[in-house]
Amino acid sequence: MRYKVTFVVGLALGYVLGTRAGRERYEQLKKSAREISQNPVVRNAAESAGQNGRVFAGKAFAVVSEKVGDAVPESLAGRVRGLRDRVGGGGGEDDWGTSNT
């Protein structure tokens, strides 16, 4: 999935940079991208992906820390604990200014 999204973004970027359609077409593309990014379905999907990523990072940290014990650097342990707290905290706003609903 990540590679498909990367490909589509690269394709769109190449089109915008390579087009000779002028400023008007660029503004149309920019408006379309803004509308897509503000779509509630897209926003919810992005928030869900971020939430799932934080959950999986916490689980992975627990598994790894069990296996390696005290060898996990404190800086990494603190960062993952912070992520775990954010996941468990519910509601509120994240770093991007979007609600975690």
C-alpha cells in the first residue's frame, strides 16, 4: 500500500512539475488536493493509521524489551512510553492539530 501511495504522489508531483498548462492548472490541482485532504473520510483514515502505528510500536517495544532486557537505550524507551501514553490518553488533539476520535 505504501508503495502505491508513493507512486501516485510521485506521479502527481511529476505531472505538476512537468506540465506546461500554466498557473491555472496548477491552482486547480492544488485546490483538488486540499479538498481531498480535508475530506472527513481521508482524515479519519489518516488518524486511524497513525493510531494503529502507535499501538503496534508499543507492542513491538514490549516484545523487544522482553528479549533484550536492559540493552534498550533509555532514549528509545522514553519515546515509546510517550507514544503509549498518547494512545492510552484518548480524545484530545495530536501534534497535527487533529482530534483523535
